[in-house]
Amino acid sequence: MTPSDSESVDIWASIFSPKMLTCVFTGLASGFPLYVLFQLVPAWLRTEGVDLATIGLFSLILLPYNWKFIWAPLMDRYLPPLFGRRTGWMLITQIALLFSISGLGWLQPQNSVGLIAWVCVIVAFFSASQDIVLDAYRREILFDAELGLGNSIHVQAYRISGLVPGALGLILADRFEWDFVFLVIGSFMLVVITATFFFKEEQFASKPRSLRQAVVEPFTDFVTRNQWGGSALIILFMFFYKLGDNMAVALQTPFFIDLGYSLTTIGLVAKNAGLWGSVVGGLLGGVWMIKLGINRALWIFGLVQVVTIFGFALLSGIGVNNWALAAVMSAEYVGVGLGSAALVAFIARSTSPEFAATQLALLTAISVLPRTFASAGSGVLVEAIGYTSFFFVCMALAVPGLLLLIKVAPWGKATGSDVAA
């Protein structure tokens, strides 16, 4: 029987339980393909002479993450031919990711940019599909009292997975051809494929009786609980809260290359500083939210996000300086970690446990829209106004999300979740 929120759970037993180890592997599996697309592919294209405007448009390859809620009900409704409802879909998507990522390096950016874009869309589709079942599986295996801990572990593992394409991949690229780099990086999917064979399939959530039930009821439940006006404000907030932050980091690797940093320096200094900054920020965010509550955390962490973007504007004037690079990346990603921790908590609070799979797919898809659409024009904007002015624009675009907090998460209003915390 699943314990309720009011029932106590041994914290140490939970931390070292097999379920938390499972959350480590779900985080690694979920984050790895995204970082390939978000960090390794832009570096590959830039070093092969592709212009910034085209690299910026490559953000559109992430569209499957925005539309995953469309096919989420299908993955909830239909059972794969092998293994369970969740683990079966996991293996299908992970095997597809293994081959599609490994094959990227055999293409030539100078002659096949369009084909590369389509292969990246395929990677994004299977990665987004994997996220659907990983989120649902994690919701099913964790007790209510373990959700905070389990999701925190998942998110930190998600970020740590960026070390493979974002650091190791760039270091290898300074020494080997890109076809070998993508083959090595793609082979890391074998780790999570192996782990999936050991996942225990749970059946806490009932299977939808029909496709209509799987599609319609999650949406009607969300609108009924929040009303049309409240639902619209929540959706707008999720779009704008990370808008400036996502734009600021969209072209970070080409930005560092243009400043004059080597790929090895970017891999060792920038990516490590960013990674551990985000991990520290995420952990601090989780601890501070216990005292602050979700609403106040969204306000404070949102302001931190705006301030830390300013570091990139300073770096664009400083130029090549490894200490400045490390400081700017650490500060920026502490802000990213804080903001992400608060936003993930807000999204979880906005869903109903009965319809978590499809509602999480919808709300998380909305939350990454800025990373896709706004970032697509970043390259054009940088070429028009320069990097320094671009980062000031990013700071300005972060303001609407803070203003929407007045309605969706008022400072002085404590929710049930906040009080429970």
C-alpha cells in the first residue's frame, strides 16, 4: 500500500533504497540525449564552420519536447510487445537513441545540415518519448512522501549526465574526428539500457479504459481545478519564468568559442563549473523551499536568475579568462538550479496524481517552449546587436515571468503544499 503524505517514511532507508538508485538512472537516461542536442551538436556545427543564425535555428529540433503531450496518452494506453507498460517503452526509445546519436557523426555539416537537423529531430522525438514513461514510472514507484527526494535525485543525475556530451565529448573532439566522438558518446546509452532490464514494473496506476479517457480526462481535470483564467495564467507563467535564462544559455558554447576559448577549456572549466553550480543550486533550492515555501522561492530564485545573466555580459567584455569563465558559469548555473527546483515543485503541485503522466507531459512541455522557440532566434539577434546587448535583452525578457507571480504564486499566500513543507 502506498503511504499517504501524512505517514512517516524512514528518510535514511529511503535515500539508500533501490528506488532511489532507480531515480539516479532515470535522471541519467533523461538528461543525456538532451545535452547531446543542447551542448555537443552546437559545438560540432560551430567548429565545422556553420553560422550562428543556422545554429540558433537548430533550437527548433527540440520541438518534440514541446509536443510530447500529444502522444503521451498513446504510450499510457497501449502496451509494448515486450516487458511492461513503462519498461517496454523505455527500452524501445533507448535503443533508438543509441543508434541515432551514434550515427550523427557520420554526417558532414558542410554538405548535410538539413539531414543533420532531421536526425536531431529523431533524437529529440525518442528522448521526449522516453521522458514521458520515465516521469510516469517514477511517479508510480515512489511513495507520496518520497516524491520530493526521488525527484531531487533524478534532477541532479539529469544534470550530471551533461558531463558526458558537454565535457567528455568536447575534450574528445579536440583529439579525434567527430564520427568517433559521437560513437563513443552514443555508446553511453548502453548503461541506461542495461539498468532498465533491472527495473521492476509497478502497476499502481490503472490503465486507461479507452484512448478517449487517456486523452480527454487529464485536460478537463486541469481546467476544472484551475478554471479557464487560472489555467491560462499558469501556462503563461511556465513559458515566461525561464525565458530569459534559457535564451542566455542557448548559444553559450558558440559564445565561448567566439571569445577564443579552446574546446578543452570549455569542457573542463565551463561545463564543470556550470554542472556543479546547477547541482549546488538545485540542492540549496530544495532545502530552502522547506523554509520559504514554493511561492516565495519562485520570487527569490527568479530574481537570482535575472541577476546572474549579467555575468555573461561582463564576460563578453573581459574576453578569455579562465577564472572569470568559471565564476560566471558557476553563478549562472546556481541561478539555473534554484529556478529549476522551484519551477519543478510548482509543476508537480499543479498536477493531479490520478492524471500525472499526461499532465506532467503537458506542463513540462510548456515549460521548455522558451528553450525551443525563443532560442531559435538567438543567433540572428546576436549577429544583429552583438553578445553584450543580447544578454541585456535576456535580462529584460525574464521580467514578465516575475510579474505573473503576482497572480499565480502571490508572495504572502501559503498553499497546502507550502504549509505541509
